Amino acid sequence: MSRFFSSKYDNLTPYTPGEQPVDRRYIKLNTNESPYPPPEPVKKAAVDSSENLNLYCDPECTALREKLSGVYGVKKEKIIVTNGSDEALDFAFKSFCDKKTGAAFSDITYGFYRVFAEANGVSYKEIPLKEDFSLDISDYFNIGKTVFIANPNAPTGLCIPLCDIEKIVKENKNNVVVIDEAYIDFGGESALELTEKYDNLLVVRTFSKSRSMAGARLGFAVGSEELIGDLNTLRFSVNPYNVNSMTQKTGIAALSQEEYFKNKAGEIIKERERAKRELSKMGFYILDSSANFLFARSDKIGGKELYLRLKEKGILVRHFDSERIKEFNRITVGTREQMDALFSAVKTILEERL
Ligand SMILES: *Cc1c(COP(=O)(O)O)cnc(C)c1O
């Protein structure tokens, strides 16, 4: 740290992204990306859009928001487009939380919530999930803080039924409830429709997981016009050109390929269930996942050790060093071939230990 770094960041521990190694080719099952490339029209849109790079991009993302409006059936005034959904989350922390109105989220969830809270000087409460990692919705009733819930949750993969999400929204009339639906295309029910009914609900979505566009950085949020207006005030105060022209164009192209992405999500769901059966046969305990990953542990091998041994064999999974989940690994569901390679590597590792 230089002697110039602001003291307001004294307690800041930055987010640790999953490894994106360049030293060798790994089978990457560690950052919940799609194993499938985007379809041709999306790649073509990326190339074609490079024509106008001398000009600033549309700060309103008009065409993309119109397209989103058509696909999701919500007015475009209720949509904000962001540089990955991480940016939408950051704007939500900046807009709806401060020292007094803190944030609330569970102890085992997306690690960025804590980092955004710290980076923005927001006080926060981490509410422990139950022993089985499920969330007790009554913990969040009238909590007097801005609520952040990933549904389905990461890294557990568990989801909360829509009626329970609605109860949380209803029981927090005077606070914003942010539902992060990064994995909703792999299971669970979206809360999007509830944004018509409640002015305190913000739903955050991403193109990074089910739409094969993690590298393009595209997300969006849906909420009441007033909430979206606040987020735009923030956006125009830090970076009005937050979504570059290539990403806007690829996003529009992707929204014309819903069949392709639905099919791929279907394949991933099928592969997820097969992986669950295969790993269970090998003695793993696995949570019920509604996402594109499995959260698994085994009594035969520690979480950290399995992660390291798989890495030696060229397979990356995600291990978290925190106390409650250190025996688990989060395994992204890949293609059938990638998963077969995983099963055979795990089998070998377990046999070598006998
Ligand atoms: C991956 C992920 C995101 C962020 O995705 P972006 O690439 O920034 O759109 C947000 N929330 C959760 C829970 C995630 O797992």
C-alpha cells in the first residue's frame, strides 16, 4: 500500500475472483461460466460493432433496453443496463445504503456483497444460514436494512420459492430488497413479475452465466421507475458510458437467440443432475442445486486437498477457505466431456488415497 491510499479503505479486503490462469490449459469448472461459446450471430455482432469505435456508445442503451423490455415484458423505464451485474449491485449499495441504513445478507453467499459494503462505507449484518444452509425468511422481516439475496444462492445452489421472496419484500415496505438472479435460468422462479407490484424490489440479472457472455460484461436490473432513476443518478455521476458499444450490440444479438441459450441451459441442467448422481455414487454429499454448479463435500477427502489434487490434474474447481464451508468445493457444471474428465480424476484421487 502506498502512503497515499485513503484511510477509508483501511479495512478493505478486495474480492478474490476465481482463477483465470494462463500458465496452462485447465478444464475450468471454477467460475460458473458457460462451457459453450455464444452462437455465431452474437460473435458477428461483436465484430460488426467495431465499426463505430471512434464514437461514444449510447449512454441510455436504448436499443438494448427496448429489446430487454420485449423479452421480459417490462417497460424500458424500469430497466438499467450495467457493466456486468456486479456494477448494478455496486450501484445498489451506493444508492440504497449508508452508515445508518446498513445492508443485510447471509453469511454464506456471494462474496462481493461484503466487499461492496466495505468499499462503500456501508454498515452490514451477516445473517447465518441454517445448519443445512437454507435461509430462514423470517430473519429478514422488517429488518430495517437493505436486503441482498442471491436466488438461487451461491455457492450453495439452493433456491427460495417465489412466495417466500414475496413475503420478504412485503415485510420490508420501507427498505429496498435486492434479489440477485445470476443463476435463475438454471432453476427457481424469477421475481421479475413482482416488480410490477412492489416499489421496494430490485431484481438483478446477468448475461455472464446462462448467456455465455461473461467476458463481455453485461448485466441489468429491473425495478420501479423511481428505483431505476436513483441508480441512473449514480451511474451518470460515475460512468455514463458504462456499457461499451460492442457489448450493447452483442447483448441485442444474444436476446434474439433465446432458443439457443434455453437449449444450452437445458443441457447444463441435465448434466448437473447426472454429475450429482455420479458424485453421490462416489460418496459425496451434495446440496440440491438450482444453478449451474454443485456444492459438494466428501468424508473421504478434505475440501482443500481435493481442490489442490484436481488442479494438479488440470481441473479447476472453486474452494472457499471460510470456516463453515471449507470442506466443500463448488464445481461448475461443464460439458459432458468435461464432467467425465472430472469423474475420472476424482475417482483416481480417491483411489490413490486408499
Ligand atoms: C457471477 C455472479 C454475479 C456477477 O456476475 P457479472 O459477471 O458481474 O454479471 C453476481 N451475483 C452472483 C451471485 C454471481 O454468482
